[in-house]
Amino acid sequence: RKEVEQDPGPFNVPEGATVAFNCTYSNSASQSFFWYRQDCRKEPKLLMSVYSSGNEDGRFTAQLNRASQYISLLIRDSKLSDSATYLCVVNKRDYGQNFVFGPGTRLSVLP
Amino acid sequence: DTEVTQTPKHLVMGMTNKKSLKCEQHMGHRAMYWYKQKAKKPPELMFVYSYEKLSINESVPSRFSPECPNSSLLNLHLHALQPEDSALYLCASSQDTVGDTGELFFGEGSRLTVL
């Protein structure tokens, strides 16, 4: 089993749609959680950190369920510019910092 | 603009060449990373340096040799690579202090082609 798993995608949605991504992780000792966004042929960039209480940043909402080892990302009112690959990232902090990436879910927002 | 600078942006090398990838950050971060990314795959961790000491080596072949001359610089020395080593090599840094957010900051990457 992979350490971090995500919806396989791709997701093709119309502008204005709401889309949800799911992620699960296997190491219960993992300490911090993130969603990164990666555009084609670019480096990954932090979209948002994920906190146990849930957090929101504009159209983006992230949730963490430590008991179920599950992370989610909700995007409301999708824009064309949201088209990218969304990477779920877990920091195991076992031998120091150790960020593990999920396989990513590709999102295409269509006009 | 990224605050992690990688050079060169593109590199083409033969299997007998020796080359190096360089990475620099001036954010005072104490952890630095090398990741390898193949097309349509996520970044795969290769090495982590924490406070200039190698803390993680993910069983990377010895033809890849990392070096951390100081807290701002990270090199990846390449020797006798194989065509399957062609990939985007990403450098990243993070604070690595107690209570930090743990955010990774990536450079734009060095795209390597091995002929």
C-alpha cells in the first residue's frame, strides 16, 4: 500500500462547479499535512496547510480526520485557472523532516 | 518568483559525463531536499539535509552524490548516469525548527536529459 493515496482522476469539471479531492495516508504518526498545486512543467507550490480543525482560504476548504487518516480539499466555484495537478503531502517527521507526496489528482476546469 | 534558485535550468549529458546541479536559498532554512520527478508522477524524495548533515538517503544509487557545503547551498553531483535518470530534479527547503509550519519551498527545477 502506498503511504499517501489520492483519487486517481482526472477530474474534468465545468467552470463554477464544486469539486472535492480525497487523500488517505498510512502512517498514523504523520504530523503535518498539506495540499500543493503543480502546474504543467512547473514546480509544486503550497496551496494550503491542513489543520485538524479544518481551514478555509477563499474558495478552498481543507479538512483533516486523524482518526480515519483522511484529508480532503474542496474547491468551490471552479475557475479555469484552477486547472492543475493537486498533490496531497504528508510530513512524517520520522528521521527529521520527511515530506511524502501522493500521486496527485489532475483537475481540468472546462469553459 | 521562487526563493530557491536552481542551476542549470536544463542539462543534457552523456553517460560518461560528470556534472553538478546547484541549489541556493537565503531564507535561513535549515533543511534542504533533492526530489526527482518523472513525467506525470509525483516528486520522489532522494535526499534530505538537516543542519548541513545528511538525514535521509532514500536508497539512491551512488551515481548521485549530494553535498551540502553550507546551510544555504545544496549540490547534486552526477556521474555515469543512465538514460532512465532523465527527469526534473527539484530542490526544496524548509525551516526545520520546532513549531515551524513545515512548508516546503521548491526551486523551479533542473531538467536533466541523459543521452
